[in-house]
Amino acid sequence: MFSLLIAIIILALLFDLVNGFHDAANSIATVVSTKVLTPFQAVVWAALFNVVAFWVFDMSVGNTVAKTVDNSAIDLYVILSGLIAAMIWNLLTWWLGIPSSSSHTLIGGFAGAAVAHAGFDVIASTEIIKVTLFIFLAPFIGGIIAFVIALITVSRNFAKKMISILILSTITYFIMDYMVEYLDVKPIMMWIVMGMIILFILTYTWYQLVHGKRQTALKESNMYKKLQLLSSAAFSLGHGGADSQKVMGIICAALMVFANSQRNDQGQIVGDIPKMFQISEVFQIEFEDADGKKAKFKPEYTKNIDSLKIEKEDHILIYTKGEDIYDAKTHDVIFKGKQLNKEYMEAAIFDEYVDKDGNLLSGHKLKDKVNSETMPGWIAFSCYLMIGLGTMMGGWKIVKTMGTKITKVTPLEGVCAETAGALTLFTVSNLGIPVSTTHTITGSIIGVGATKRLSAVRWGVTINLLWAWILTIPVSGLLAAGIYYITKLFH
């Protein structure tokens, strides 16, 4: 079983590599088609920011992917089958030059194999519905943002342009501040977004002061070519954060499934699992406070327990089996379903959130997740590194589709599309929704093209892409189910 776990980890990292060159076109298509960078320069630039995402993003998307199915009801063969199916579909669409979604491919494969193994009850239907909805919402959101940014950008009235940017910047700031406060988004994300906006404002102001009275199409194009370096870097950052996380989620799911398969009736792990393959989670209680605002309680140990060597790790680390939550250090059950175990040594800290019988109060819900502190560090580093290396390998067939076939893209339009795509990825990924970078940038390019006229968008190509997007999850699921039934013949 341990050798199967190693095989899954290797295959997952290879999937990340394939994902890198499959989706490389998303972050470099416009910068290549506008000849701002050569293809080689573009992939190096994109790969760099794919890896930088390691220090910017947390595990929101990874947790959504890991929780797509009930990990206590599946085995490692399910994960193996899902990965194989996802790689096959990814390679096929890459070969055909179709920019399909690696995120949806992986989720479809994971879910399809799980259904073949244990039926539809094993699926977290709310997560699948959310992901499916964003097949359509992600390109729509990206397109709307790109459309608005493009309209502001093409404005020839400098004062109106600056006023519009300042209004949108203020709205963006309050949205990001809310996400940092209530959604566990890293503060660095807000400063990256605000830093981008400030650089845009400074660039537009500099151009107006230097060339305002002697503007030419060439000078303006050169300005937008420089800004494309910033916008493509931002989109590559979002690509690295969004796409690496889903593979991190799959590896974390594999480690959790493996650990649960090695536990005895008391929850203790039988045998020796190397430390680098040990994983735990944290959990919190989410609810609305008296003012109707979203609030959360993150339980911590009330005192140090020398025998358990709880020192720096203040948060209660847990593992789950079905709907039950266990303390990872004591192996005591904390919550049996939604009912608190009153004999748990830290039960008193939950008094405000349960009734006299220990049942979770109405409107309160438990949420468990992996974060950077509870999973082995090599997982995140390896995933970001592999997607960076994959991006270095490039994917020129898809570059051609994204950069030229949907609509002709100029440097100005490239800046608008990439900025809109980056803002969409930053926001939605931090909400834990594994959207497709492919869908997002496609929608953004369409939004930019629509500012000229709707006929500027080649809708025939777009409709063909839409069919590929719709088919990705069911085809990957069916493929994974077939592969799972084949694996059953060998175990």
C-alpha cells in the first residue's frame, strides 16, 4: 500500500508538470501574440511567477479538491484512477490544441472513480455543483471585468480615466480587506493587487505628463507592452496559485486516505509512517455573530500538556473519519457528527457553540481543512516547482488558439485581458473555488474583443471551446470509472 502511495505522489507531480505545459498558453498567449516577449522569454517569465505563488497563496482550492469526495469512503486506487484519467484527457486536449481545464479534468476524474468505488453518496454534491457553476461563471466574470477595464483604458479623457480607476480601486480595496479579515486570505494578496493598481496609475500619469500633447499610436503601444509584463506576471501568479493547489489537494487526500487505512479501532496508526508523509488538519466553527457578520472560532488547547509535547502548536490538530472529528494527538473523538464529546479534555472551550446536550447550535457549522502548517512542506514546494517546470516546456498549439483564433489581441487589449484574468483568479481562488485558468483568460479575451464590436470575436471557435469545457468533467469521470474497474482486476 505504501508503494501505491508513492506511485500516486509521483503521478500527481507528473500531472502538475503536464498541467504546466498544457496551461502555459493561458498566461503567455497574449504576451506572445502581441510580440512583447519571444516564446522562450514568455515561458521563463511565466514559470518564475508560477513558483513565486508558493509564498502568496494558501490552501483554499486544495481543500475544496481534497473534500470533493468523502476520504473515509475511498481507497488509494480511486485516487490513482482519477489521476490517470485526468492525465489522459489533458494530453489528448493538448495534442488537439483545445484549451480545456486541468482543474475540471482532475475533479471529474477524482469524482468519477469515487462513484465507481462507492456510489454517488460519496460525492460532496455542493462542491461539485459549485465547480460546475463556475465553468460558466469564471469566463463570464473575467469577461465583464475585462470589458470594464478595457472601456476605462481606451478613454482619451485623462481626468475621467483617473477618476474611474480611483473609484474601482477603492471598491477593490474594501473587497480585498473583507477577504483578509473574514476569509483567511493572506494580507500579501491585498498588497499585490493594490500595488498593481498603483503601478498602473503611475504609468498612465507618467505617459500623460511626457507624451500627453504628442501622443502617437507607437508610443501608446510601447507603454502597453511594458504594462503587459506586469499583467502577464500577475496572471501567471494566479495560474500558479490556482492550479498547483489542486494537485496539493489530491496529494493531501492520498496521505489522509493512507493514514486512515493504517489506523486501528482506537485511531492510532499501526506501523511506522515516515514523518514526511504524516498529515493533519485544523478545524473551526463558522457562524454569524450578533451583528449578522460572518465569524469563526478556531479552537486551541487551553494549556500545554507536557506528555503530548504540545508547545508551539496551539491549534488543535485533528483528523477525520467520515463526519467525525478526532484529536490527532490524543486520538479522542471531539465531535461525533455534530455532537460534542463532553469527555474530551478540551470540551469546555466549545460551551458557547453547543447546547446543553453538546449539539452544535443552529446556524453553526464545522469546517476542517489542511493548511501550510499541517501538511509536509515538500508538498507545496514540489507542486509549485513542477508547474513552473511544466510552464517552461510550453504549449504552442494552445498559444495559437488563445492568442490569435478567438480575436486579434493588441498590447492594450492584452493588458486588459490579463489584468481581468488575474483579478478573477485572485478572488475566486481565495474563495476556495477551483476555477479554470483556461476559462478565465478566454472569457477575458472575449470581453476585450467585445468592446470593439461583437463581430470581432470569432464565436465559432468560442462555441467549440465551450463544448470542450462542458464535456471535460463527465468525460473525465467516465474515463476514470473505466480505469478504476480495470484496476480492480489487479487488486
